[in-house]
Amino acid sequence: MSLSPERTVSELRELLELTGDENGAQRVAWTETWERARAWLREKVAPTGAEHEIDEAGNQWFTLRGESERALLIGGHMDSVPNGGWLDGCLDVLAGVEVLRRIAEAGTPPLTVRLVDWADEEGARFGRSLFGSSAAAGSMRDQDELRERRDAEGIALPDALAEHGVDLDRALEARRQLADAAAYLELHIEQGPVLESLDLPLGVVLGTFGVERHLVTWSGQAAHAGSTPMDQRRDALAGAAKLALEIRPIATEVGDGAVCTSGSVVCRPGIVTSVVETAEQLLDQRHLDAAKLAQLLELAREASERFAREEDVEVEWERIWSIQPIPFDDRLIELADEAAREVAGASQRLPSGPLHDAAEVARAGIPTVMLFVQSLRGLSHTKLEDTKEEHLGLSVQALDRLTTKALEAFA
């Protein structure tokens, strides 16, 4: 069976028809729609003869036995955000299905080839991203906190998992799945504008950004909006507003792709007739270099203290979450670059701002690399997400070339 990228595009559209609506994809993990998508996936893979298994964390595996028990992994995720796009995550898996078909038809590969559909990459229902891959990588260390998580309907995470056959207390047993892994490959839409701005269809990912995520709480004094002179106000929002603007020049100063985002400011008492007493600000900072990520954080903290003095308010920082930058494997980066150039004539190496399951696999010490395919207008997590069909075809071909090269290199 020859590789058919057109079939992958057709199956992507079929999946959207099955699990989407007028607002986009609706494959939120731990829901009936997600399970319908996974059952549909099993039907697509079955003719290859690959063995099927769902592990203790809910990850779905398809194993094509090779001459060696050492395994080349190809991964992605079938879950989506609510009202999501037609490519995010599922392109990775369905391109992997097409590669698996081609390998199965060609005969026994030198390594075992395993396709994995990671469970709950998005974290859309309970706010915990990379659930399945972090369990398999052994980096999940927040079991106690996860037990307390609830969705918008008040359903506890452990109860939702149990409905899908997953016991939270056993999730880390999924680590056995990576015991024989030789390398990991992942294809993904870029979700950003870089490749489109360079007029390139494909890119190779150097690694994923490290992230520092904080809640910055500004405390001032509520006072009447009509009777309090401007120079006597202790306005908590003023400090937050200054920091929201200051992170732009901070990112420019640190450079090399630094990004900072003030994603939310919640004000109290939150009425039009009162000076803001408390402003809770969410801050996200990312960089591919650990030292520069630390510099971003230090400069933002210094700026907040300066603004607190200027506005006569108090400021406190609370770390919500952090992850160090995760570089990908140099050898695989070279192979991925070769594959992209052979298929598309050119390639671009770039970091990934968003996190991916590949980051968790790399953290487990497994050689890892990602391919990116261009995203139109840089949009993702929206029904407007799109990629040219010819570029989707090139991405499937590039993943297939990379798979062949990795099988030779790691055999």
C-alpha cells in the first residue's frame, strides 16, 4: 500500500463531521464525543493488524511488531478544546495512521512501530494539560491536587476518569509503555504565524519553551470613584495595568523569541463607582533558554515592585505552574530537517511556544523531535484553524520520510 496523504485529509474531514458541529471540533477528553472519536480511530487502524491497548492513564496504543522489541513511537492526541479546529492534535494521529499503513504493507520493520493517541493533551475539561503523556513519562507529581479538581458541572476528575476506565491512583503505571522506546516523533500544526510569514510549508522544532506562570495579586484600597482625588488613590488596577504594558519591552530586552502575556485581570469590588481594591493578574512567560526565562521573571518582579511603590499598593507573587525548557534530540532534528527539505525543498528550525506531549516524552529521556506544518493566519484553538491541503499532504510525506530515517538510524 503506497502512502496516500489525500486519504489523511479525507479522514480529517470525516472526523470533523463525526465529532464537530457548526462551532468546530468538540472532542473534549473524558466525554462521549471523545470516546466516539477514539472508537472511530480503532476502526481505521484495525486493517493494519496493529495490536490495540489502552493503558492505565487512558492513552491508546497501536503496536506493529518489528524485528526488535525496541520501539519507534509516533504520537499525537485526538482530544480537542471546545469549539476547536479540525487539525490540532488529530492531524498527528491520522498522519501516523497513514505511515503505519505503509509500513504494515511493506513487511516487518526493523524496530517495533507504535502509534499513541495521548489522553487529554488539552486539559480542556479539568485544566490539567498533558495528562496521559505526563503519566507515561513519570513526571505527574500532582495526584493529590488532581483529586480535588472539578469541571464546570462540579464533577470530580477521578469520577470522570473512572467513567472511562481510568483509576487516577494507577495512572503512573503507564510508565511501562516507554520502557522499550528508542525514539519519539510527532507532527503538529504550528499554531503560530512564523512558517506562513516565511512562505514555508514545513519546519522542524528545536524544543518547547520553558514556562513560568504566576498569579500576581495587587492590593490597594477601595474608595468612592466620585469623591477620591486622583493623587490620593491606591488603585490596585493601576499596578496591574502598568505591568501588563511593561512585559512587552521586557520581552524585547530579553529577546531570542521571549514572550510574555498578561492573560487576565480580575478586579474587586468590580463596580464602576469604586477604585479597585484588589486586582488578580495572571502572567505567562516563555523562553527556550532557561537562563533567559529566569531573566524574564526577575525583570517582571522588579517592575512590579517599582509600580507598587509608585501607586502606593502592595504586590504578591504566587507561582501557579512552571516547566523548564525542553530541547529536542540533535540527531533527530537533523533527520527531520532532511525529511522536510526532501519533501518541500526547504525547512525552518524554530522553537515551540505551546507545550506538546512530545515535551513530556523528551523529559523522560527519550530522543524526541517534532515537525511543524504551516498554520494559515497562525490561528489555532478555533474553528478558523486551517492549513492548505497541499501542505497537509507534504506534512504526511515528511513524517513518513522521517519515520524511515529514524528506523534506519535507531535499528
